[in-house]
Amino acid sequence: MTTPTIALKSTRGRWIVAATVLGSSLAMLDGTIVNVALPHIGSSLDAQMSGLQWVLSGYTLSLASLILLAGSLGDRLGRRRMFVIGTVWFAVASVLCALAPTIAMLIVARILQGIGAALLTPGSLAIINASIDENDRGAAIGLWSGLGGVASAIGPLIGGWLVEAVGWRAVFLLNLPLAVAVVWVALRHVPESNDPDAPAKMDYVGSALAIAGLGLLTYGLIELQPLAAIAGLVAMVFFVVVERRSPHALVPPSLFRSRVFTAANIVTLAVYAALGGVFFLLLMQLQIVAGYSPIAAGAATIPVTLLMLVLSARAGRWAQQHGPHLLMTIGPAIAALGLLLMLRIGPDASYVVDVLPGVVLFGLGLSALVAPLTAAVLGSVPVVQSGIASGVNNAIARTAQLLAVAALPPLAGLSGIGVGQPEEFSSGFRIAMLICVGLLVTGAVVAAVLIRNPSSPPPASAVTTAPRCDVTGPAIAPAPAARDGGT
């Protein structure tokens, strides 16, 4: 189904962006809003560190495992349709989370919630890429990234207020009015779109291997079971083999013929692993060690919200005009400097002296990075592959966060530590942040070496010849209405 493109400044264009931002914000918000509630969840349900890891990892596991399949379903059955189904599923699972009487039931409900997030997330960005006029896509992606990032960053503040005013269960009930708004706007204003060249068959074998691999690997890391972790790695190796040979691969190997697409996803893996570790542990450090209340801990991240709100759309437009190389290089480096400053956070930490400088630099780094990274990923593939490309990039981002939450506690010596052990937690927090600094620096180096800007500005209209990337590498197969990779 081919949909005429729509100008961003038109009324319908604004509604499309609003719907996709609200929908993706549901998934992003729940990825961070729960973090600030973790100490209270641990106390209320008598959970240790491994239980709290599963509260986050159960959600991210199902999201990361199924997002590729969901992106493929959207390309085939309709992106708006899967977007709406995912939103409704997410809302129902949120109610189950709010009603969970035990930590085990909460983990199960979080896994179900992650399935809904997997269904709606890839469709949100693919709808923008398929519906918004090409000349406006950089700004639209910047708005999507920035406002979605704002949802992630503002989550701890909202969560802190809800935990103090109502209780931790309220952080899940918040999703219900947002979900109603998303469904209403999507059904009234968002056009349907799909990929007419999508494979006729689904890659169920690849999906099963991805679920088994990530599930076993996560279980092995959290529960310190090496055999399970090894089995997970073996399953992931088989996943790669199956994808390379399958005629209807979940992850088409042709996507990775673009060096820009490959490099951007390597940056995504490193950077989002660091982000997963930071958002998991920082809010707990502020509460458990520094003695902040939940709302004070959430408010500590407000500068990240403000910076992304002001700068992300500008970064997206700048990257569209000049290329993503510079911002993708300096963004992770600036964020790494912010994490080094966060090492000063300890008992009775002063917000202005010990917390604010690191948070500001971290926010500046994210603001510079997120929109250009997203634009680089989508700009390196034909428009008709936007759904699967978005799904692959989202899967890599969520997998990185999943593995960070699973692996950082044992690597930093936090396994088995409860919320009542501040000294031990603080020591592990510092080790974990240094690991995250290393990941961000790795992302900056990969971007500096492998991401290249186009030798000339991209044309205003869609390119109908074979899209390519402006580094040496094989061309991607021609496709209707394809765009130049531009990076």
C-alpha cells in the first residue's frame, strides 16, 4: 500500500507525529519510570537484586526478542494496525503489573507488557518514515527522538512523584490514559502503510532462536548460570546462520551490505548498553546511597529532559543537512565525560556540586547523538524497508540494554545485594559507571572511524536508482521510491 507523503507542518502531519511520539513514549516511559520505583518494589515485595533485575529484564527481554518479528508483521499486515494492537496489549498488561501480588507475578506481567511494546515500537518510526514528506523527515525524526527521549528522561520524575504520592503500583496505571489517547489519534489521523515487497512467509525459526538465545543468555547472567549463558550464545550463533540462509529472513542480510547501517548499529549496541546501565543504577544510587527521596531522585534528571527537548530536533535537522558523522562522534564522548563526573555521587551528595554537572554533560551527549543515529540508520536503507530497519535497530538497542542490566551487577559485584546495603551498592555503582564510560568511548570511536558524511548534499526528492552509502561497499538492491543512504 503506497501512501502519499504528508508535510510535517500540515495538521495531519502534526497528528501523525503526535500519535507516534505518544505511542513510542509508552514503551520508552515504562523503560525508565519503573527504575525509580525499584527500591520500593524491592521493599514491598521482599525482592533482592536479582528480582529487581528481572523486573527490568523481563520487559526488555520480550521487547528485544520480538521487535524484529513485530516490525516484519507491521510491514506485511499494516504498520498502523500493529501499532494500535500493540498499544491495547500494552495497556492491558500494565493493569496486570499494577495488580501483581508477588515479585514473580510482576515479572510475568512485565514480560507480557514487553510484548505489547514490541508490537508498537517499530511501527511508530516506520509510520513517520513512510508518511512524512522526505524533506521534513529529518525534523520529524528529530521530534520523534527528542520527545521520545524526553519521555524516557521525565519518567523518573513522574515515577518519583507517583511513588511518594500514591505508591509504586500507580506508575503502571499511568499508561492507561496515554494508551487511550494513542489509539484515538492513530485511528483518526494516521494513514495505513505496508511493504508490498515483504516476504510471503514469516521467519518463525529465526524468531524462536532469537527468543531462546536472549532468554538463556539473560537467565545465565542474572542467575550466574554459565551453562545457560553458553547455550544462549550457541542459539544466537544458530540465529545468524539461519538468517544468512533463509529466503524470508527476519533480518535480511542485504541490510548489512550498507557499511553505514552496520556501523550505526554497532554504535547503537555500545551506547545503549551504557544507557541501560546508567538508567538502571543511577536512580538507585541516588536513593540507596545519597539518601534522596524518590521524587528528588527523579527530579535530578530534569536537565536531561530539558536538553533533549530543546536540542534533539535541531540535531536531527543539522545531521540531515551536514551528515551524522560529527554529532555521532562527539555525542557519546560528551556523555562519557558526564558519567565520569557522576562518580562523585556518594552519601549526602550535593545536587549542584556532585550530580548536576554530570547530568548536564550526559544530557548534552544524548541530545547530540540520538536523532543523527536514528537518521543514519533509516537513511541507509530504502523507504520500503524502513519497518524492518527500524525493528533491527530497536532490537539491537533493547538487546544492549537487556544485557547491560543482566551483566553489570555481577561484573560490578552487585549480585545478591539488597536495598539496605548502601556501602556495597556504592562501590559496585562506581565500577559499573566506569564500564559504561568504556562503552560510550567505544561508540564514539566506531562512529569516528566508520561513519562518513555524503560527498554532496542529498537531493530534495527521493532517489529512484539503487541506494548506496558513501563509503566503499556493495550497493543495496534497487527498490521503488528508495532514498540515497546519504552517510
